Amino acid sequence: MARTRVLIDTDPGVDDAVAILLALVSPEIDVVGVVTVNGNVPLEKTALNARRIVALAGRYDVPVAAGCAQPLSEPLGEDSVVHGHDGLGDLQWDEPAVALDPRDGVELMAELIEEGPLSIVAIGPLTNLAVLLQRHPGIDKRVEHLVIMGGASFQGNVTPAAEFNIWADPEAARVVFDAAWRITLMPLDLTHQAFLNDDDLAYFNGLGTEVGRRTAAMLEPYAQFHDRWYGNRDVIMHDAMAVYELLDPRAIEKQGVRLAVEVEGVHSRGATFIDRRREHARNHVRVGVSVDNDRFRSLLRERLAAYRD
Ligand code: RIB
Ligand code: CA
């Protein structure tokens, strides 16, 4: 089976952590780099968290580099009510054995693209990708597939209109969506179909491995956040949907669309307008429509169980 070369662009983030652990252990893909961005928490924290996760996975071969510290326009806040003060549920961690790669994260992206066929999983704000396009015009045509977690058709999360990754840097999202690369977008209306429950947290904890214990421990405060916000502890696996698309392209039903991002608007800044009319069915931009959550959960359990201490 030919493995897909993958770069992960991320703002860990608890759901980012699960997505990255899934990617690093799955035989269908070969993660050749992790680049972090300011998002759930500031860049220095997302970079430290990415090092923690890659070290937890034992993948000392994967470079972790820091990308952009601020969005293209309006700065982001410092803390995350969703992911905890440190961005990973505020557990105790030793200093990770994975060092921060000294290369500029956006330049690492460009190097990896030039080295050969590459798919990109973008699961944070799209600042790094926008700067990549600005510094390297035309590079979008050399990326095989860009899978993004972001946007929403009907209801946002950070505001009633906007999903966080797009809201955090709508100018960057507009640049990215207007480029020529093949995009598959996993919006909230798809990702809310994929969630873990307390049985899954108990399963991970019962694996008897550090990955299992830490995954369950990170997900606990995330479940408490979900309970406060949504009235139940089902933890939504937003970012894992972008990885899942590359593991099994048949698992998520998709459709071609035309996509626009609102960058103005008092109430609508960061909103995504997804035009699903049939005339766009063959467009280079597609959105995830539906996914079987039980099938996803059993795959995630199987893959995380493959880690050994
Ligand atoms: O709206 C969900 C997205 O925002 C996910 O990527 C999550 O990690 C947060 O960054
Ligand atoms: Ca994220």
C-alpha cells in the first residue's frame, strides 16, 4: 500500500492531540512534519504541546517547527476556555525529548512540498498556509491534497456565525480558499457527528499504556467543557476528521461546493458560506457531509491501542 506523505499544521489543542496521535500510528500515512500555529493557545504553547505529543508517540524522526505567532490581522487572546491554560488539559508533563526544529515552520512546509508529493492536514487557524502562499506564489499547485478542519454551514462555535479556526484568521482563510489546491473541508456540521463518550475514555485509560492514560487524561477536562457548553460529555473529534479523510477516503461522504469567507461583519466575521448547489458538484473544493461515528470510534480505539510503552 503506498503511504501518503503528510504534513500536519496544528494548534494543539486536545482534539489536535488525538488527531496527531492517530496520524502518527496509522500505516496509511507517513507524517513527515508537524508545524504549529497560534490558535487555541499562543504559539509557544502550541509548539511545546506538539513536541509533547510527538514525544509521547515516540516519533523522534518527525520534525516539529513553529509557524506564525499571530493572525494576518487581529491578534488572538492568550487563554483557552476549551483546552485549558496550557492547551492540553493542564496535565503535568516532563520536558519533551523532541526538540523544536530551528527552521521557520512555513519554510519547513515549503521544503517538504518541494521534496515530493505531499498532503497537508490543517487543523488550526490557516495563517501558516496563507503566509506560505504569499512567500511562495504557485506552491498551492504542488500540494496533492489539503484537508482542513474548519468552517460551518449553519451554526458556529466561537460565535453563532463562525467556527474557531476560520474566525481566528478569516483573512488567511480567504487567501487559502481562493487558491488552486484541492481542498476537502470538514466543517462543524460534519465534525459534530464524530464524538467519543465516557466508555471510550475508560477504554483508553484501560490500555495500560502512557498514550492511553494521557489521552484519557487530556479528554477528561475537554469532556467537562463539553458538558458545560453542550449539556453532555460527548467530546467532539473535530480535528481527527481531517486525518480520517486520509486514512479512509470512503469513510466520509463529501460533496463539491463553492465556498466564501466573511471577513467583515459585526456579527458574521469568520462565517463560511457554503454553496451546495449541484452546479458546484465537481468543484476542487469539497466538504464532508456525513460520517459513521461507531466506525470512526472503533478505528480510533484500534489505532491508539497499537502504541506500546
Ligand atoms: O472549531 C474546532 C477547531 O477549533 C478545532 O481545530 C479545535 O482544535 C479548535 O482549534
Ligand atoms: Ca485545532
